Amino acid sequence: MRVLVADDDAGLRAAISAALRAAGIDARTAADLADVDFTLASAAYDGLVLSRSLSGADALDYVARRRQAGWSVPVLFLTDRQSADDRVAALDWGDDLLAKPLDMAELTVRVRSLARRSAVTAEPVLRMGELTMDLQRREARWGDVPLALTAEEFAVLEVLTTRQGLAVARTDLLAHAWDQPSDLTTNVLDVVIARLSRKLAGRALIETVRGAGYRLTTEARERSKVERRLPVPARRLGAGRAFLDGLAGVVSFGLPLHEASSTGLTDKAVANIADAARRVGRAGTGD
């Protein structure tokens, strides 16, 4: 479980994060709302412990704006405001409220409770663009087309879809998809990501976010990027959409060329991919 702790008091910030870490919770910190915004955009979080007054701003307005945009990360407000109206307003947009001065044991219990409630109320069907994942039936579809996924592939795609375009750390993906992630070799996740990328076949992209992990996007911009970079003769090689799907996988995800045949390409198309990929590389470097 990963939680972001935001308070402009450095001492209190450190004390809260230390208490949560001692309870086995991965706690990160932020000092102001700009820092909160940046940190939430760079990785996935299961909860936010947020001081109501943050660097002179009312964090309630920030949460209200994000809620109205569909954001659903659970929020525990910390406040020294005592009026009933203030408490009602905080609970209207947040999920829980704790008054200062804080009892760290109570804070830890409330954070864990937030995570349990969030898991219970999770949607049984996830949607992102044309991707639909039925969590009860363990089925995934792109539009009307079923996706044949292994248990590990489904679990990884579930986390990426839940985060709706936000980066997910490798450790979080490993922990969700495998019972004993510490026993795995370092490249097992890369293998699953590569297989998922092939099965999505350019419909959606799994992007590597440097220093943060992976994120899923359904914006079909990679194929058009590959098409624009290809020399005209390469666009007319005759492999059509299958060729471009395979080439997008090779260029974007670093898939081994010998695996391209699993997408249904002929040996000739695979050879064309290899030739076009080399030309794209030379064009990008100016050679």
C-alpha cells in the first residue's frame, strides 16, 4: 500500500511518514499542493493523508476540483478546525477526518481502514477507452474482441487500467500479479509487459516511465508516429496494418524480431519489419 502524506510542517510530515512506514505502509511526502499534484501524476497511490491548511491554501478546494474530474483516491483530511461546518465540508469531499494534535496509532488504523473500504467499493468492471475488464469473470475485451490473457497478464493489465494513465511502479505490479514477488527474476515483469503489448497490438500502449514504472494509454498515437517516420516505400510493403502493428511493437516496446511472427505476420513481413526498423533508426540519427 502506497500513501502520500502532505503537510507544510516538516516535523509532522516526518513523524506521520515514520509511523506509517513502521506499520508496513509505503509513505511518501509532499510539502504543498504543487508537490502533491506532481507526485500524484508521477505514480499511483492508494491514499492521501492531507492537511486541510497547506501553505496558506485550503486543500479542500483542491480535492473538490479533482473529485469533480472523476478522481477517486481516498483522502484522509488532517485539520485543526473545530466547527461542525468545517467537519461536514471535509467529509463531503474527503473520506475521513482526523483532528490535530494527532495520535499516530489512530492515524495508522484510519489509513488502513481507508484502504479496506476502497477495495470493497472497487468497480467490478474496469473501463478505459474501448478496453473493458470484468474482474469477476476475469475477462478482458477490446470493444467486442476478447483478449486471451494469462492470469499474470490480466493482473498486470488490471492495475494499469485501474490507474487510468498514471504510472505504476514495478514493485506494485509484481506484488499484485505474483504471490511471492521476491522470488522472481528481474526480467519476468518485462516478459509479461512485452506479451501484453503484442496482444494489445497497437490498440493501447504500455509506456515505460523512466524512474516510475509503466503506464497504460489508449491514445493511438504511436502508429501514426511510426507511419510518419517510415520512408514512402516502406509504407507500401504490402503487409498493411499487420506490418505497422508489428513495427510499432518493435520500435516502441523493443520486442525481439523473432517474436513478431506470434502476431500473425509472415516471414517476409518480419524481414520487412527488420529492414524498415533499421532505416527508421538511421533516419532518426541522421545517418
